[in-house]
Amino acid sequence: EVQLVESGGGLVQPGGSLRLSCAASGFLLSSADMRWARQAPGKGLEWVSLITGGGSTNYADSVKGRFTISRDNVKNTLYLQMNSLKPEDTAVYYCARANIRGQGTQVTVSS
């Protein structure tokens, strides 16, 4: 069974950093295209970043240069390093493989 479990969210001040983790089970991250997406209050789901099975990465313009997606194939875990956080980054963050996603982790950027 494919399972994705996110962690690492929290409350951070503007300009701060967080690293989100997504522990995967039931498949190998190294061979999968994985995404991070987010949903802000009252808004739809927004794609944030992609890492392909081959290791190519891509980012939404809103996070480019501030966020970094990566994975640890030994731990079978996906990461999202988020720097220079802004209040508009406040959202529930999800990792996803195809149409399967985890329960999400809340990120709140506020002073």
C-alpha cells in the first residue's frame, strides 16, 4: 500500500526557514515523480515543486530561488527546504505521487 506522511511544518517568522519531510512507503521514491503542493485557506491546491525519477527538478515561479526539493533514497524520504519564507507561503503542504497524497502539514508564516 502506498503511503505518504508529511512532517516538519510549524509557525515561523517572515524570512525564516523550515524543512518539510515526506516519508514514503509501499514504493521507491527513487523511481517516482514526486510533487509538493500547497493549499492556502480559502484557495485551491497549488503545485509547488516536482522532482522526477531521474532527478530533474522544477518549481513554481512563486517559490523559485527560495525552495529546494530533494530526496534521500536510503531513507525513502522526500524533502522541501523552504527559505526566506513569506506570509503568503502560509498553507497546508502536501507531498504527492500521481493522485495519492498525504495528510499534509501546516506551515504558518507570521510575526
